[in-house]
Amino acid sequence: MAQTLPSIASGEGGLTRYLEEIRRFPMLQPEQEYMLAKRYREHGDPDAAHKLVTSHLRLVAKIAMGYRGYGLPIGEVISEGNVGLMQAVKKFEPERGFRLATYAMWWIKASIQEYILRSWSLVKMGTTANQKRLFFNLRKVKGKIQALEEGDLNPEQISQIAERLNVSEEEVVSMNRRLSGDASLNAPIRATEGESGEWQDWLVDDSESQEQMLVQQDELESRRRMLSDAMDILNDRERRIFEARRLSDEPLTLEELSGEFDISRERVRQIEVRAFEKVQAAVTSSARQQAAGQRPGAEGQGVSA
């Protein structure tokens, strides 16, 4: 994958030329894509990798255009998306039966979103799934409910956004203020009753104690291990459907997965439900065993049937 990719010169003219250039790369038929992916995976063929990447540059550009509202150079956004595409090509397994575009889409979005998060100078920028979803969808939802004015949202708008994105109203208020523009912590605040100061004087550390954070981190790691172990009982198709439907920030639809596996939507739903039941049973069993091992006096005792 050492061959160079088209570069984007600064300015709108540079973007136009880049889009024209990437249109010249041919789209691949499923058979061509499969053979190229096999060549790269089995023999490390750089020409095969280059053809896989260049044939999907239009996909990167299309996804990147959806992130133009964050004040970052679109050329850099596309470049970051291209990095995600190359990572996807390296890890793509053609034997699984789905197209590279379906697999690469999530790598491209993840690479772009991580770049945007790194680039925004936000204090304590959220990194949880809910906060990322709020960060990348707040503008879109505000547009849908006609909340286009700058400044704070009204209570009705806050409630609507919180419900649509499944987050708390406090998170909506906080994120909206952050996205309204960065402010210096040394900026003076309006004096009240003779008092004055800077914004940083009013910042309060509401974070939990180190002990609480360590306990929560241990509990989270334990849950992750139990989930990972439980998923080992799934076959490849069950695991793919379970992850795409239950663990993704942007779940795939039944129709998308039915096309990927060439089965009916109802069959996808049945596989999803069955996989969830398997994982749920395995996690429950693991949690019970862990709890039994932690009870006083449990060590060395037999367990009656």
C-alpha cells in the first residue's frame, strides 16, 4: 500500500480537482474485489491493496462531506477518512461474504470522528458512546426541530433533543454550550454585586474520587471480559449480526444485514434474538459464578445441584 494516493490542494478548486481525479478510478465488481482482497491478504500484494483503496476513495469523500459543519479543512477530513479506509483494507476478510464498502464504512467514520474530537479544543470532551453520538448529531437534530438560533436552547427544545438522542437534558445543555464556541478560561465574567473574576474562578471539579473511579473501572472491565467471553460461543454470522445490531453506535438495519448475508430480514431478526439469548445466558452464568466465588466462605465449598 506504499503507492501514493491523490492529494487535495487547498481551496475549493483543489477539492474539485481531487473529486474529478478520484472519479477516474474504476469501481470493482464483486468478483474483482474478492480476488484482489485475497491477493493482498495471502500474498501482501501492494498493487492489489492500491486498487482496493483507490476504488473506494469516492466512498470516503461522500462520508467526509457529512462532516463539513465542524469548521475543519475538508481536505484534512478526507485524508483522515482515507487513513481509516487503508486500515479497513488491511483487516478486511473477503471470506466472510460481505463487500469491502460495508466493512470500510465504519473504519472511515471512526477515523474521521476521532480526528474531529482531537481537533476540537473542548474542556473534558466526552468520550463515551452517548457523548460522541450527541457531539456528532446535535447540529442535525437542532436543524430538524428548527432550533437554529445561537445561544442556549429553550426547555422544550432540550427535552426534544434529549429524547431523540437518548441522553440526559444536562448533557444536551452542556454539549450545546461547548459547540457554541470555545471561550478562554481567563475571560472576565460579568460582575454581580461588586464581585468580579474570570471563568476559571467558577469552575468546580464535580468528578468522583479516585477510589470511586477505580471501583467503577474495575467493574466495567469485568463486564467487558464477561461479554467478550460470552461472545466466543457465537458463530461468525451470529457474532457479526449481534455486534452490528446490539453493540454498534449506529446499528445496521435488518434490510442491510439481509443483503449482506443473502437471507430474509426475518431470518436476520431470528439470528439476532437467538444470539442475544445465548450471550445473555452466558453473561448471567458468569456473573453468578463470580458472585459465588466472592461470597465469604464460598472458597472450598461444594455446590449442590
